Amino acid sequence: MGNRLKELIIQSGLKQYRIADMVGISGNSLSSYIMGIRKPKFDTAKKIAEILAKYLDREVESIFFDIYNLNYDKHMINKH
């Protein structure tokens, strides 16, 4: 998770402390997600995905799946 999240943050052009502030978590928490020490709770990951999606011009779901290093298939999501 960490490397992909780090890549997404770099691509967004946002600073880590800014994302942490926007999500409502500490900078240390975000750093632990980036380093792969911890995984964010579902709600936290969703907030991170929503923020990054705005700056990367992508769908929230695809960012969320990227954060968790999962394959994203839009058609599978819409079927459920």
C-alpha cells in the first residue's frame, strides 16, 4: 500500500501534512500508511481517496483501490 499511496500523493502535488489536515488525521498516521506500517481504516482511506481524486482527476473508487493495491474494474463495482 505504502509505495502506491506515496506515488499518488506525489502525483497530486499536495504535501503530506496538507492531506493529513484535510482528512483529519495526524501527519504521523499518514506517514505510517505511506511507509506501510499501518493500513488506514475504511473511512480514512475513503477520505484520502476523495481528496486525491479531486487533484488527480480520477474516480474516487479507482484511487481507493490503488491505495489498497487492488485491481479496479468499474464494471464489477457497478454490478453490486
